[in-house]
Amino acid sequence: MLGSQHRSNSQDQEHLTSIKGTSLERFATMSRAGSKMRMMNKMMEKVKHSKVMRTTIPAGMAGTHLGPTLGQRGINIAAFCKDFNTRTAHYIEGVPLPCRVKVRPDRSYELVIHNPPSTYFIKQAAGIQRGAMKAGQEVSGKITLKHVYEIAKIKQQDPPLHLTPLKQICELVIGSAHSCGVEVVKDLDPKEYGEFLMERSTVVEEQLAELKEKREAKLLRK
């Protein structure tokens, strides 16, 4: 009787062990399947994301900067460069132009060209080529409120800002100016500002010389 009960208990334990083993195997299989699914989803997200290429192309210089990238995406490089250079012929060569390139499944593309960045217009209006090395601690140039308004009107033509109120875009331009160390004023006296730019050019030369010395010292340490 006891022997029979013992055999019964042993069989029950073996059955439970078998069930547990099967459950663990199923769990492991489901876990691996779930991992594969997550990896596939991430890959799909990357592919979907990579269909729109965000880049800045200098006007008239598409081939120089984008040839390899376009080739990897299957776009006809010669056709793209001709299209871009034709559509940007009214700009001075080298002007930075933010672009969005959407690649279609048939390897054709949709090219959206934005106006130059606000910082480009701000530096042009201020008559400077370089912003402040330490924004908030030095003034690299000055622009007027009229400059801000004119820049905002141009930037409002960009697709992302079509529906943005002009006042809000003006605030964005002022923020960009401050990040470059450019002061926004109501009016500018041409003579006084000319003297400021002369003094500023000396400061910039000194800063560039200092940067060069630091780079050379760093190379020597290597």
C-alpha cells in the first residue's frame, strides 16, 4: 500500500516537472519571438525614419557635399544636383540651405528647400562673419528691430513656420541673435557701429590666434 502510494507520488512529481519544463520552454520560445519582433519593429522604424533626409546643402554645391549619400539611397545624383542647383540659382554660391529630401520607393524624391537659417541672416545684417565665443559675455554685433522683422518675414515662408504668428517668429529670431552674441537695438548710428566693428575685428583676430595656439599645443601633446 505504502509502495503504491510512493510510486503515485513519484509519478505526480515527474508529471509536474514535465509540465514545468514544457512551460519554461514555451516561455523561452515566446520570449525569443518577442525579442525578434521588437528588433523587427526597430528596424522598420529606422527604415521609415531614414526615408526623409534632413541636411543643409550649400547653394550651387549639391554634388560636392551629397554625392555619396544620394548614391546610397539610390537617387540619380546628376538629376538631383541639376534640380537643386537650378532651384537655388538665385542664391550666392555657398549660402547654407536647410533641405528635406523624401525618398520614394521607386527611388524618385521630393526636395523641399528652406530659406537660410536665421543665424545666417543675423550675421549678414550685423556685418559679421563670426558670432561670440562666449555668448552672454561679449557682444559680437548689433541688429535693429527692423532687421528682426524682415528676417522673420523671410523665415515665415518656410513650411514649418507657415502657420506661426509673425510675432512669435520675431521672438525666435531675437533668441537666435542672443545665442550668437548679437544685440538687438531700436536704432543704429552707422558711424558708431562702424567704429564698433573695427574694434570687434581686433578682438576676433586675437581670439582666433588664441584658438590656433591651443590647437597647436594640443597636437604637440599627442
